[in-house]
Amino acid sequence: MKSILLAALLTLSAAPDDCRPRGGLPNTFAKLKEASEFRVGYIGGSITAQPGWRVKSLEWFKAKYPRTKFVEINASIGGTGSSLAAYRLRHDVLEKKPDLLFVEFAVNDNHENPEQIVRAMEGMVRQTWKDNPATDIVFVYTTCFEMLQGAREGKLPKSAETMEKVAEHYGIPSIDFGAEVGRLEGEGKLVYTAPKPKTDAEKQAFGDKILFSPDGVHPYADCGHGVYHDVFQRGMARIGDEGVAKPHALPAPLAADNWENATMAPLSKTTMTKGWEAVPPNVHAWVRERMPEFWRATKAGEGISFKFKGTAVSVYDLLGPDCGQIVVTLDDRAPVTVSKFDRFSTYHRLGTTFVGTQLPDGVHRVKIEVSPEKPDKEKILQKGSQKMDDPKHFEGSTWYAGGILLVGELLKD
């Protein structure tokens, strides 16, 4: 018995400080003791979109509370960060009434400006608690290869350090998945990036090490996300069910210009030229879960115009093989050409067209048109070591769009 206890203590002492319980989750655990239904929201990037820690965490809840029906709200979108999340939070999550919300953007915000991270993360917290003060929130920090050195030293990446300021201000629990990955890699127990061994000889050579990721970012669903889930379980145990269930109070904001007023308006609320057409239901049907509407313009000169009162504006749209360029004009500034085709555009994916941020809080006018100029798609793809599988697939200069992203309000034109 003594040796077992000693081993447990050594394991505990070796584990990194990967959870900060803060105010805990008293509303969550109080409701789970008696609720017939419980709704869990996840908003994050491609790591959360994977069938990994998100799926495993929901299974953990189901096993622990078998009498409760759990409803998953999966609002993860690959390649997106907290800024877009602040705009889409209401549409993708809050309208579905979560009891608990996990927020994961440390990797995708890795190169974001710290001030912008605070604006977006704090905006999401304040939006959530304005909508329902009983909703609990947890910040989750995933990792990637460029964060490895810091993880080995038990340090949070810069993005997560910034998010911690928001978590501390609002008493939000946080769980850091990266520290455990760094510890295991530093001890030689984990291989960060490698293909899975196929032959018996390769498996024998690999031994009992944990294989984390094929690309340095996205963990293998079984082993890499298994590490994440171990940290999740340990974190939830530390957070525990202590505390008194009560509505979350909103203190004075950490940043006066936080994005608690970020919102998304349908594209049809703008002035649209006559050449727009609604995208048929069978085309990119997955987009309809995210955008309030779904339109496309295919000819040069087609576009939108609108005015708004506020401090930031973007357009929710797509990048893809048949997309082209658009020309964006804000107020009396010089027009800017934006490509909706990049080195990853062998398929369609959600994106945003940045128009302006940190603008003077006042009335602004926006005009966006499909450009007659076409990008050199073959040259762009070569930069990403991609090729055109079928040139016809890349024809066109279409602009797909569905929403206006605002910190402020859309005005009648």
C-alpha cells in the first residue's frame, strides 16, 4: 500500500500546473445533480472540430451522469480565431442555450495582437453572461509544435497568457492541455510529430511512446487527443463541484473597447446589386449552419453597400477554387483589393473579409464589389505546394457571402 501511495504522489508532483479552477463551475454541477437535460457548447478551431477532446469530454459527462440527456453544441470552425468567434457566438452558440461553454482558441490566436485577443475573448464572456448569467465558461488551451519549447518549460503560449488575463478578471476556470504534452515530450515519452508506424518492425521500434500528431498541430484522435482527455479529466477533478450556484455578475470591463456588442447581420440587410443569387440548397449545404444567409455574385461590378454605426466591420464569406477578388472601400479611404483565393483554396472554407477595426465610434459607409481582375490561381497554389486537379474547377471569380460582422449596428441605407 505504501508503494502505491508513493507512486501516486510522485505522479501528482510530476504533473504540470495545467488547471486553474478559479471560480469553478458551481452552476454546472448543481444543475447536473438534478437536470434531465444539459447543453454543452464548444467554440474553437480545427482541433476542437476533430473527433477528439470535444467528443471524449462529452462522453465523460455522459458516463458520469447517465440519467442526464446531454445536447452538444458544436460551433468549432477550422482556421478561425476568437475574433470571428465573438461575431458568431450568438448565432452559433447562445441561441441554442448552453449551460456550459468551452472556448478554445490558443493555437489559432497564436499570432494575434494581444489587445485584440482581450477584446474578442472578453466580448464573448460578456455576451454569454448578458444572455444567461447562469452559463458557466471554461477556457481550454491546446498546443502546436511552435509552442513546444514553452510547453516543455511549463509555460503558457503568449495567446493563452493573454486569455488568462480575461479568465482571472472574470473568475473563469482554465485548462492547459499543452503543459502535459511538453512534459511528456521532454521526458522522451511522447513523439510530437510523426506518421503512424505501419509494419510490426516500425511499431516495435517506436515502443510504448505516445505518438501525438501527424502535422504538429492536429493530435491523433486516439493517442494525441487521449493526452488532452487525461488533462481534461484531471482538470475537471480539480475544479470540482465546490461553490454556490448563482448568476455570474459582470464586473467593470477589462478593456473598454471589448467586443460585447459584436453581432452578425444578414447580407440582405445591405443594399445588394441585382446580380446576386441565392445559393441552391444542395450547394455547400454545410455553410447554412454558420451563415444567416448564403448568396453568390459571379460578375464584375456586382456587390453590396451599407452604412453602420460602430467601431469594427467585416464580411462573413468563403474562400475557394472558383472564387476571385473583391474591391473594398471604407468611407473615403482608397479602395483595397482582397483576394478570396489563397494557397489552400483547393476546397471551399469559411472566412472573413476584413474591412476596418478600431474605427472612430460613429457612422461609416462600406462598398464592396467583385473585381474584374482575376488572381493568378496556379501561381498562388504553387506557393502552398498545391496543383490544379481540374482547371475547370478553378474557373470563375465568384464571391460567396452571407453576413455582415459588426461591432455596432447596421443602419438603413
